[in-house]
Amino acid sequence: MTDGPLSEWEQHAAWWRREFSAGNDAEYDEQILPLVQAALPADGVVLDLGCGEGQVGRYVSDGRRHAVGLDVIRSQLESARAQDGCRYGQALIEVLPVATSSVDAVICSLVLEHVADLDAALDESARVLRSGGVLVVVMNHPLLQTPGSGWIDDQLVDPPEQYWRIGPYLREATSLEEVDAGVMLTFHHRPLGRYVNAAAVRGLRLERLDEPSPPPTHLREFWSFSGAESIPRLAVLTFRS
């Protein structure tokens, strides 16, 4: 992960590895990993930005496709290097130590919503991609996961209502959110158009948008809310250079 402030990610790196790697997170195993792999070219060099402990890069590396992971958090890189798979380096997403037009794909998985300078990050992703290359962005869905969004169980009306409240979607905002007990992380909310338009002016054309229904494991946690399967938690955007 990158940006943040960075100390948040250094502080909570072990939490991230425990909760989201090694098969411990259904969204990664059932959605993020297969969706990212499906969006990538069949071969070539893949740059995994904000790679964390490296699970995305390891998943997509198959002999024909070779991933290089970059992250700014030293402890995450140490964990990544302790496992078989990819090459890793320490770098900020806004200043990549990578040659221009040198990679076939760039992955940003659950990264850009934690980056304060989106334009600098996209500048660098566009710069390092070869013509025809792919940028795959996985993020918490900007519309449905806006700060202030969440399930409402209104038992005061007749009949009772359950619905998903949407926060102030069009307002760009930075918030510090408690994502788990004692785990506070900084999020930069932006509407979807901010990402798409910023990519477009850098020659990155949106080719596909996936909004998967939450995985069954997550739905079981919210079994009492009717319609939970219709509220996506993730958006996966595939851009072509």
C-alpha cells in the first residue's frame, strides 16, 4: 500500500497480512484475484503497485506473465520476499523507478483510494505502460462505499424498511475510518468520473467495468438484509493505453 499517511500502513501491516492474505479474505480469493487475472494480457511484465505482501503478483505470475511488486512499506516487502514468486522493490506510487513504456500491465488493487495525489499516480502508471498495455484498478466502489453509506434497518416505519444509504457521492473528501477494531486508515473518496476522466486525459481508455455482487461468505454475514446481493462492494476498472 502507499500514501496514507504511511505510518498507518506500517503500523497495521501485520493486521493486513493476517486478515487479507493466505486465503483469509473471501473477496480476494473469490473476486479480486480472478478478476485481475482475467483482465491481464496472457504474457509480459506486470507491475503490481502497492503490492503489500505480494499475493496479487504471485497469483498472476504463471511463467508467461512475470510480476514485479512495488510498495513503500518495508515490512510488507520483507514478507513478500520471504515467499516464492516475484521480484520486489521499494518505491512510492507517485515516483516509480521504472523505465518509460517498459511494462505490459499495471495493477493497483485497493490502492488508489489511499493515495492523496491521484494525478501523480496516474501520470506514472501511464508513463511506464507500453502502447496497448493495460491498467487494472480495484477499489472500494466509489458510489456505494462513499463515507456515510451503510445499511439502514428502519423499524419505526410501517412496514419496516431495510435499505442501503448512500453518502455524499459527488463530494471529494478525505476521511480517517476505523476498518477494524483499533485499525484507523485514511481514505480519499472521489466519484467514479474523477478516476475515469483523469485516466482518459493520460491516454488510458476505460475498456471494462466490473461491479461484482459480494461473495457468498460476505452475504452470509448480512443474511438478514434483503437485497444485499445487489449492493457491490468493489469496482474493477480496466483501462487500455
